[in-house]
Amino acid sequence: MTTFEGRVALVTGGSSGIGLATAIGLARQGAKVLVTGRRQEALDKAVNTHVNVAGLIADVADPGDARRTIDEAVGRWGRLDLLVNNAGAGAIMPLGEADAEAIAGIVAVNVVGPSILAREALPHLAATKGCIVNVSSTFGHKAGAGLSHYAASKAALEHLARCWALELAAQGIRVNAVAAGPTESGALTGMMGLSAEQAAALEAAEREQIPLGRRGRPEDVARWILNLADPACDWVTGQVISIDGGLGLT
Ligand SMILES: NC(=O)c1ccc[n+]([C@@H]2O[C@H](COP(=O)([O-])OP(=O)(O)OC[C@H]3O[C@@H](n4cnc5c(N)ncnc54)[C@H](OP(=O)(O)O)[C@@H]3O)[C@@H](O)[C@H]2O)c1
């Protein structure tokens, strides 16, 4: 499979879950892929999955890391065709427990970081007529109790995709988003901060609620990130595609 042969992709948070499945999918189809994350050990494992995958320690919450990240991809392979804004932050945080630092932390990773990375990627994406895919959530457009700041930040990420699509169309840059439903990954015990027991209870509740009767696999979501990035989709921009087993319909 050679759909992405000769192309270069950057996947933030590419050492686990949806980001790793995306990186492997792109690499198998010929792309050179730079994945970022904060932990070296996880990056090393990701790099070992495919010869086309390289890793870089970089924190999306640190605007100073954006230029360095783009430079690393372009310095290695000479171009950039795809930015996948996948790394995310969140918390189950009822309003009564919300504090400014926690809210700012979520917005830094889900809104500010992707924006600064996209800005730094712009000249390179314009040169390749490349594209951006933002990774949102069902809760970017569906209300969720206790999830307001995560959900609002993902709503912002979806709307950034629409606005950027309009703004960048004249440069030939496409921008879309996928809105993932509950997916098997490290997210519940990782970024959402749940204990193993809390995560298991939530997963069981989610399986009950999802019309198609199961949680997603990272590959279910990654497939659509690849589809949106596929040059054959070159008339699709400004769209948010829900990959959630129908959860958004409930
Ligand atoms: N899983 C779900 O149910 C679900 C549902 C809807 C949407 N999503 C969205 O899908 C995206 C990926 O989530 P996932 O479920 O695949 O999570 P995951 O398995 O926990 O993986 C998260 C990845 O992002 C990296 N990461 C986290 N914070 C980062 C930061 N500040 N800078 C750079 N890298 C960072 C992690 O590595 P380090 O920890 O080493 O940095 C890891 O590689 C997120 O945007 C999430 O909101 C997930």
C-alpha cells in the first residue's frame, strides 16, 4: 500500500492509542511519520513498530516546542504533508471542583497547542498542499455532565477546523476533524485520571450506551484520520466526522 509514499506526517501524542494506530497506518502506507509525546519509553516502543516512524519528546502544552517539532519533521525528511493534532488533555471535573489551573491545562493541550503547531506548519503545508486533521470527541458536540471543560475545548478544536478550512482553502490546505467516541486506549486512567475500578465501571456504562454495542478500537478512528488525509479526498474540507458507534445520536 503506497497511498502516502513520499509524504511526511506529524502525529502529536503518537506513542499510544489513536495516535499510535494512526502513525502505524500512515507508515504502512509509505509515509514517514514523526510522533511526539512526553515519555521517552513510550516513544521508543512506537518507533519500534515501523521503520518509517521516528519519535520526538515534545509537549503540546509548551508553545516553545511547536517550532522545534515542525523543524524536526522537515529537517529529517524535507517536507510536511500532514499534521494530526491528536494529543489531548481532559478531566472529569464538575463545575464545583473546577480551578483555573486545571482549565488552563486542558485548553493549553486541546486548543492553544494545536493552534501554534498549525501556525508553524503553515508554510510547509502550503508548499505541499497538505492537510490538518484535529482529533475531537463525541463530547465536542454532545453535552456531558462533569466533562464541561474537556467538551468545550473539543468544541473549540472542531470549530478551529472549520475556520481554518475556510481561511486556508486558497492555499490548497484542507482541514478536517474526527470526533472519536469512547475508544480502548490509555485515556481513562491516563489523561482522565480515573482509577482502574472507576475506568472499568465507566467502560461498562459506555458499552451499554453506544448503539453499536462496543467501545471503539484505536484503528476504528485511525482509519478515518487516514481517509481524510488521503489525497483522493481532496475535495473534503471543514468537516467533522463522528466515529463513535452512534453515541452522538443518543
Ligand atoms: N480514548 C477515547 O475514548 C477518546 C475518545 C474521544 C476522543 N479522544 C481523543 O483522542 C486523542 C488521543 O487519545 P487516546 O485515547 O489515544 O489517548 P492515550 O492512549 O492516552 O494516548 C495519548 C497520547 O498523547 C500523548 N500526550 C499526552 N499529552 C501530551 C502532551 N501534552 N504533549 C504531547 N503528547 C501528549 C501521550 O504520551 P505521553 O503521555 O508520553 O505524553 C500518548 O502518546 C485525544 O485528543 C483524546 O481527547 C479519545
